[in-house]
Amino acid sequence: MHTRLATFVLLTTCLMASSAAARPYRAMVTRTAATTKSGNLELGLRYQGFFSLDFDESQPYQQISPSLRFGFLDNLEANIYLEVLALGLPGEDDFEFAFGDIPLGLQWTFIDTPKAALGVYGRVTLPTGPSDEDGIIPSLSDGTWDWEGTLVGEFRATKDLRFMLNGGYLHQGTRDRDALPDFDVPDAVQFALAGTYNLDKFTMLGLEVVGRHYFEDVITPVWRDNATQVEIIPVIRHEAFPGLVLEAVAGVAVTPGLSEIYQFRVLLGGTYEFDLATGPKLPTKKEDLRRPKTPSRRK
């Protein structure tokens, strides 16, 4: 009798854990407490474009960023990002491509329960980007040595509804502007608040509020009164087939300090996570794809 009861409790616990870890589980910009599984590798690719309703005033900057996340241990994840920049607008004489900065990060979720989780994220950015491009804001690839320390909190109201809170400090380095004087980028504090809801195991909706406040009004030689930046970001992520998650949003600038730089940005991308021991398992037939279930008609 006790053996059957123990078996039932174990199976129930496993099913609950499997349901709570349903993909997709990440937010778009806000860091979530859940990390890549131990021994798993997650490959990612994201596009960002910065725009304004007045096309002449849009930030002349677009970015393609490949990424890699690896789960060293349970709740311990390392990540690396590469960034390729498009400076200027296509068709213009000064349009060019440039290699961006390289952020290296490590996240440790030291408390992880069914209802709440708490972790820390640290990042150092290698200054391989164009530091002489004054129009690039400090949160992007501006060619400076940077580091970040962020506290990551998550409250799991139900197995499908979660709320996340990030709070962190950003140290920004100094820009080498060639013949022009160097520019010391001010440090900043940042926050992010997000709520996500899994419609099912394959589709997640969310809403994020992301903010940053610099300790000086002049954040670049170009942007001179833009210390406070807040953005609202709706989120949709969908698992197309096991391990592959597609994402799409359009963030909207809220504060004048950010609206002057760009009014909205488009983010498109995807991630693919797999076990390194077994390797990727790509779909071989239609049945492997995740498709929305068609509701059955009542007779």
C-alpha cells in the first residue's frame, strides 16, 4: 500500500514539474528565473529594428544577434551574444555594416520552488563595437567595457501565469572617439516587470515594462537629455516544433527621453534548445510540427 502511494506521489510530482516547465518559458527582454536545462544548448537568433513615425527621425540602427545559452548545472546557465549592426539606412551613402559588442553572461537561480524563484545575473561586455558612432545609445553596441549585476525574481501564481521582476545596476565604460575627445558614458539602474501566460504548452503571451535611468542627462555626445527611458513590450512566443520557439513583438517607447531616440522597435527571432548528448532532432514529417488544435464540433 505504501509503495503504491509513494509511486502515485512521485508520478504526480513529475507531471506537475513537467507542466510547470512547459515551453516556451522565457520572456522577451525581462530575464526569467528558469534557466536552460543542465547539459542542454540553446541557439538563438534575433533581429531588432528601431523606428519612428517620422522616418527621417528614426534611429539609424538595426541589429542581428546570434546567441548561445548552455546549462552547466541545474539552475546555472552561461550565455554569449554576437551582434552585427547595420548603421544608417539602406540606400544612403553612409550605410554600413559593423561588428558589435560581445556580451558574456552567467545566471544562477539559487532559490527555485513551484511558487517562487530568485536568482542573480552577471554580465561583462567586450568592447568590439564601433565606439565612434555617437548616435548609438549605451544599451546597444557602443564599443565600451560594460558590466551588469541584476537580481531576478519570479512569482508563479499558477502553472501558466507568472510574474517576473528584474532590478540591476549597469556600469558603462568610456568611448574612444578617435580624433574627438573620449566620452565617459554614465552608469545606470534598470528595472523590468513582466507578466506571462501560457495559453497551452506551446504558446505564451506576455507584457513587459522595461526601464532604465542614467545618472547623467547626457548619455551620448548626441543624446543630451535622455536619461529616463521606459518601454512597453507585448510578447508572443510559440513552439513550432519540439525545442524551436519563435517570437515576435513591437516595443513602444513611453517616456520622452526614449521617444526622441526611437518611438518603437521591432523584435523578431527564435531559439532552439536541445540536449547535447543526443544532438538536435529536427522534424521529419508534418506530424512533428506543433499546430493549434481545431476545436471539435458538437453534433
